[in-house]
Amino acid sequence: MHAGPGVRRLARELGIDLTALTGTGPKGRITKDDVIAVVRGPAVAPAAATPAQGGIPEIPVQDFSKFGPVEIRPLSRIQRLSGPALHRSWLNVPHVTHNDEADITDLDAYRRELDAVAKAEGYRVTLLAFLMKASISALREFPRFNSSLTPEKDALIYKSYYHLGVAVDTPEGLVVPVIRDVDRKGIREISQELGTVSAKARDGKLDMADLQGACFTISSLGGIGGTAFTPIVNAPEVAILGVVRARTAPVWDGTTFIPRLMLPISLSYDHRVIDGALAARFARYLCQLLEDIRGLVL
């Protein structure tokens, strides 16, 4: 069996039995192309050689039509633009996700009061506005979360501004417009701006400037559901907050169980910049702000 060390290693990784192959190299030597041809299968033409991204081999090409009827639909413009960015972040950032939950019973009651007034004025007050205000306080308390790695990866750039990215679900896919200077705005102003930006996003009227400059991103699935998820860090940011639907749960108060509205949060972070202990402290601080709304208005 004629095959070099690199070919033998590739065959082991792919689970290919070299003794069953006929080599096409000089004197019957088995080449890497011979091994790859087995994976691709005889019905699929070899794909054009492209550089592997980050050293990761491409997924072998499949001819799905040989298994049944298929239909090809192009990705939306948003998906074509966001896909490579998400892939780049996932490959370059060592992700870790920390989960916690906040008791937002009192906060939600206050939010409903504000929302009742806001409806009459043509906008809504959602939990997201409070999450944004709490996130700003947490970023100030833990400034490393409001930083980015230098290109050389040997220092941190600390930011003195507070622009938040907010993931918005649209018919064409997920977009992340940026709300600027959140630290200078109150719940009312943030809520009104969220309504305006969300409408622009759904109508496809966001400019490129509307999508740039965020320090920290919030992805909320509360209107859909779920119990937890792992949001992908939007590099060069170093962390992202994910929230799902709040649920009523029995909470022990020292004497008895009482029903409380609990909000699960998921904090993903770049482990090169943030360690687990710091992430846990950030998440707990954020939850404590949501649990006591007095901390948001002081």
C-alpha cells in the first residue's frame, strides 16, 4: 500500500480504508485526491479547490437531488451579509455562555403602568428598554465588558461611550441596529427610539451607519419563547446578552413558596478577555438591577 504519512492521517480522520483504494499517483501511489474522491462519491464532480478558512476543511459537496425532489431558494440579502460575520466571530472568538435569572415581578408591574400611558401616545414600553438601562449600569461597573481587543491581541481598547446593538427580527432575517448614547436617555426616550428603529428594520430602511458602532449587544427572544440559548458574540465586541420569555415560578421566601416572574438571561463572552468569575459577577449585578428598579433610576 503506497501512501504518504499525510494521506494516511487524512484517511484515518475520514474513516477511509486505504486497502480498498486504487492509487492514481506514480507507481499506484494513493494520493489525497484519491481519499477525498471516496468521500465525495462518484455522482458528484470534484469541487474547485478553495483555501480552507481557519484551517477547517469544507463540508463535502452533496447532490441531494439523487435522494428526492429539491428546490433551491437564494438567501436573503441580510443572510448573505450576516452569515460570514457570524461565521467569522464563531471561528475567532472562544465562546462561553453563563446563565442566570432575575426576579422581574416588581419591574414588570412598573413597566405595565408605563406602557398603559405610552399606548395612548403611540408607542410601547417593553422590557427591552429596562434591559438596556441595566446593561449600561453593568458596563460602567465592569468596564472590561465595554472593551475590544487590539488588532495585535495584546491589549484592550476601553470605550467611554455606550452604544447598544439590539437584535431585531424582520421578514428577511435578523438585523442589529444600534441605539446610540443609551446612557444619556431615559426609559421613555429609549422606548420611542426602539419603536422607530424596529419599524425601519422591518421595512428594510436601515442605513449602514445604523448598524455600526455598538459596544454591547442584546438579543431578546422573549416574544417567542425558549428557556436559554447561546448568542454569538458580535466581534469586535466581547460579550452579548440573550434573554428569553419570562415565566412564573414558585420562589421560596424563607417561609413559603410564592409565585414570582423569573427572567432567564444568557451571557456569552470572549474568554480571552473575560473569565468565568467576572462573567458571573456581571450577570448577577445585572439581575440585581432588574430585581430592584430603584437601582435603574438613581
